[in-house]
Amino acid sequence: MNVIAYDKSISEAPLANATAQLEQCSAMTVEVAGITQNVTTEQRPFEADASDGYAMVQTTESGDGAPLQVYTTVAEKNGVIVTIGVSTADEASIQAVNDTLDMILERV
């Protein structure tokens, strides 16, 4: 699990149109060094006590067929941006991330 928190003032519109962008680009294919990766995103419910934010699961499947799922949530509260990600997108990991986000936001 990784956690990043920073003051909103150091970023230029960090969450502007983020949800709209997720809706517009929910699948893409990337080719790097002859390896094709199919990337899909699925929006997840965002229920944190924050003024703005989103949650998503991103699944990447490479040429060898091994999928990698990452759960990420981003929240803004009182001028602070909090990003938390975990490279295992099972329900227990997602719940741990959401609980951690709630604890951080209580202190912001």
C-alpha cells in the first residue's frame, strides 16, 4: 500500500474532470517494446468524507496474460489531496485502503 498526501496548492487542478476522464477512457491498449498491454478501469463507489474524489480498479493484462489489478482512491479535503493505492484489488485490500483513507481524512 502506498499513501501520498500533499497540499492542493502545489498541483495544478489535480482532480479537475478526473471522473469525466475515467468515464471517457475506460479501456486502452498500449504497446511498449513489442509487448501489448490492455488496460481497463472500473470506477468504484467513493464514499469518503471529502469534498471531491474518486476510486477505481485498474486492470492491466500484458502479452503473457497475467493480469495485474491496482486499486486507487484519491480524495480532497480542506485543501489536502490524499492518494492511496494497493496492488491487490481484492475486497479485503480495498476495505483496508478505504479504512486508511477515512483515518487520514479525520485528521485533515
